[in-house]
Amino acid sequence: MVFITHIYLADESWNTLLLASGAGEVGRHMVMAGHAIQMDKEKSLVARASRERIALIVNDVRQEPDFLPNPFLPDTRSEMAVPMISGDKVIGVFDVQSSSTSHFSQEDANIYTTLALQVAVALQNARLYVEQSATVAQLRELDRLKSSFLANMSHELRTPLNSILGFADVMLEGLDGPLTDYMQNDLGLIYKNGQHLLHLINDVLDMAKIESGKMNLNIEKFNLQETIEDVTSITSTLANEKNLALFIEPDSDHEVEINADKIRLRQVMINLINNAIKFTEKGEIAIHVAREANNVLISVKDTGIGIPIDQLESVFQEFTQVDTTTTRKAGGTGLGLPISRRLIEMHSGRLWVESSGVDGEGSTFYVFLPIEAKIKEDEPKVK
């Protein structure tokens, strides 16, 4: 007696049942040949089982007028087809054939139906896993292409912009001849807005580097107080324009030294202070440094509009801004804080904000860093 088992998997897009596995040399040959059955084929027990969603038995195929002989299986005398169903979906069909008549019983159908249900669930889970894996791989590739595009675009924009800024600076210094007051004013606006655009481009480029895992840190030992004094000197002009007091609190630790990327920490502090100035119309911005065992805590406190409590985390999301009139007026890409957090996390530190959300009570941003930076490799991000 010859006993053969086949497994067909449903392909709804092609309305077919494709042979996925077959017993013996004949089964392997049929799989390699791409044997398939149309779901709507009338003379096919396999197709009928998938349509009717029940186990079907034919115990003498020679007496079955609708039986479709398979030239690869000439000895078939009885056949049982059992649909594999997961939820409301037919995943495929078990097809069992025997060279003897009356080989299959209702008990066989019940046993195979139970088995088919278990196999269907396993197959569905495997399919979902494969689909999810493919989706993750596709998202990673898209994210890589996006980051690559942003980096290339930023470089392409930055090159001519640097040229514009360079020539504007040369003309403002009078190296190309005397300027009228109108010319001086116009060139000043070109230079100022060009610098703003360059800052935005640099933000996009930094985020692209971070997301692609290509941002590297250069660790060195330096005095934190000196760096913060340098930052307050840079940002004081903007604070003075708004009549805001910008200062380092007297009880700050002036002696603490840390091992970190000085340039990137300076970038973070400039972002935090500029952000505080941007959203503060009156009052002050106070900076404080305190050593805590083998760590240092830096705070930047302002008296601005504050941040709603339910949006304290959203300010660290890329291209996100707190949706208020003041925020819209202030402008920006919404990348400064996300970049700052990622840079601090690369040092194995933390960056967070606390605020009551009450206008005038402002916000306080905290930077917590180890004295000895523990470099954390930033892996490419998946959305």
C-alpha cells in the first residue's frame, strides 16, 4: 500500500493552492515543478476542501465523477483533504492519498482536522513573523536612505551657504570697498539669516549622523565651569536683546572637571540656554552646577512660559514643538532638544525637564553626566 501526504498553502492574490511540501520523490518533483491548484477548480478535492472549509473524503476515486486524476499519482484510490484554518482564514489544505480504497474514516478526518488547526496557527504565526521581519528590514533600509539623503542634502546646502556667508563677511568688513548705510543693513540681514539657516542645516546633519550611528565622541578632560562661562558669553547677546538676566549661580561648583566631548557638551548647553531665552519674555535664566559623587548635575532654569506637564516628553521628539503662539513665533526645527538628549545619552547620561506649565514659573532642564564619560554606542534608529 502506498500512502502519500501533501501540504498546500493558500495564495489569495493568485487564487491558488500552491504545493509547499510533498512526500517522497514524487512530492519533491511536484514541489520543484511548482504544482498548484486553482481555488475555484471544480474537479479537485483539495480546492473543494478550501472552499467548503470542511474535511472531505473520497474512498473510491474511480466512482467519483468529479475526481481530477494526477498524472504524478496514478495509483491513488482514496483521498482525504482537510482545510487548515486559522481564525476565519484558510491557510492551506492537508491532502492525503492512499493506493487502497476505503482507507479513510471519519475518525481520521477528526484527527487530521485537529492537527490542521494546530498547524494553521503555527503557519500563520510564522507568516506574521516573516512579514514583520521584512517590514523591520525595510524600515531600517528606508531610515538609512533617509539619513543618507539628509546628510548629503545638508552638505550640498552648506557648501554654497558658507560661500554666501564668507563673501557677505568680506563685504561687511569693507574689503571690497566702502558701503552705504543701506548696503550695510542689507548685508547684515543676509549674514544674520544665513547664520540662522546654517544652524538649521547643522541640526539636520547632526540628527542624520546620530540616527545612522555615525556620530563619534572625542573625549577629553576639561573644567566644566570654563565651558559654561564660554557658553554664557556666546548666548548673552540674545539675552541682552530681551533684557534677560543670564548668569551662573554663585554656589555652583567651579572646580569640577569631567571627561566628555567638550564640543558636543558645549553644543548641548548652547541649545538649552538659547531655548530658555527663546521662551522667556522677562526675568532670568540661571545655570547651576553641582557634583554628586562620581556624577555632575547641571540645571538651566528660566522664568518663561513653562511647558504643560503632559508635554514634558514631547519636547524631546524630533520636529516637535509645544503648540502655543509663543512657540510658533519663536520658530526653529524642533531638533535642538532631541539632539541634545541623544548626545547626553551617548555619554551614558540623562537629560530631562521639569515644569509646572504655569506661565512665569518657567522650566528647568537637567543634565546628569558621569564625571568619567561611559561612551554608549548610538545604534541606528528604527521608526
